[in-house]
Amino acid sequence: MQQRYIDTVAAAEYLGYSRYSLEQFRAHGKGPKFYKLGSTVRYTIEDLDAWVGEAQTSTQEVTEGRKA
């Protein structure tokens, strides 16, 4: 299956973030995986979904973290 690349604006909309937030994530080495093609930044939906999946935390993990 061919991957579809989307720009920062579309990625931000997909994730529910602002374009500025994604730019800040990139500047600080955080956030979803991205591809730099010349001066253009692109994302794949698969990478955005993977990043969201990595960020998921269960209620149990949060509660246990507070006890530590």
C-alpha cells in the first residue's frame, strides 16, 4: 500500500492540534515522526496514529504513578 503524505496543517487538524504545536514539537525533537522533503515537512497518517498510540496512558498507570 502506498503511503499518503500530508502537510503540517492537515496533520494538525487530524490530531486536533494547532500548526504551531506541531512546529514546536519538531523544534524540540518531540511529536510524531515527520519527513523533510527539501523545505517541505510531511507526515503519514500511519505515523500520526502510531504517535497517538504511544501517548496513550491508562487510568491505572496514572494512579500507580502517583503512588510511587
